[in-house]
Amino acid sequence: MIRATTFVLMFCFASLAMAGEGIVSVKSAYSVSATLDRLEKVLKKKGMTIFKRIDHSAGAKGVGLKLRPTELLIFGNPKVGTKLTQCAQTAAIDLPMKALAWQDADGTVWLSYNDPAYLAKRHGAKDCKVVDKMTKALGNFSAVATKAE
């Protein structure tokens, strides 16, 4: 009985650890909304398309549930995304890119997004040349959105 319980616990912990695999999270000096406002501003300045902004907290409130501040921004650039999709067409399921600003239980705000290298690995496009460019750009954009001035 103890061995079975130990196995189940180990499996649960391993599953939790894997849940964060491929996600980059950067601590923000701003509120959830301000973080996404700042990200949206820099993305537009760089010629990105903003497809949608979703306030998950408002959605939860609308059905009588509570959720800490959580907002999603969907954005992209066909010049870049198409190159990844040319390397592995299934990558299109993960595009356009998404950035999630969220507040944890301690009140800390985070900006999270899918790591382009993880997406490339997931879709068998590890040697795709655009991945490094995407990684660098997302790192720069997230720094602008999250770092105090």
C-alpha cells in the first residue's frame, strides 16, 4: 500500500513539474493590466498584429466565480510565424503567440509565454532558423513590459 501511494505521489509531482515546461515567466513590476498595456504598446511599435485581449477574471466574474487578475494577449507577425510554420506546419496550432499576465496568490504579477524553442522542439523544428529570432524578440518585449522604469 505504501509503495502504491508513493508511486501516485511521485506521478502527481512529476505531472506538476511538467506543467510548466516550455513556459517562460517573467516577474513584473506592474499590475496585470498595466503589464499587458505595456506589452501591447511595444508589440504595436514593432509592427505586430494584436488579435485579441481576453480578461479571464472578468469572464469568471460573469459566471459568479472569482479569479485573481488574469489577462491574455494574442499577437503575432505573419513574417515570423509563417517561417516557423514552414519548418513544421503543425506549429500553426500554437500560433499566433500568446502572453499571459497573471497575479499569483502572494500578489506577485507575472508575464508568461510559450518558449519558442519549446514550440520548435514540440513540432520537430529544432533547426528552424527563426526560433532564435523569436526567442530574443520575446525576451526583449517582455523586459520592456515588466521592468520598472
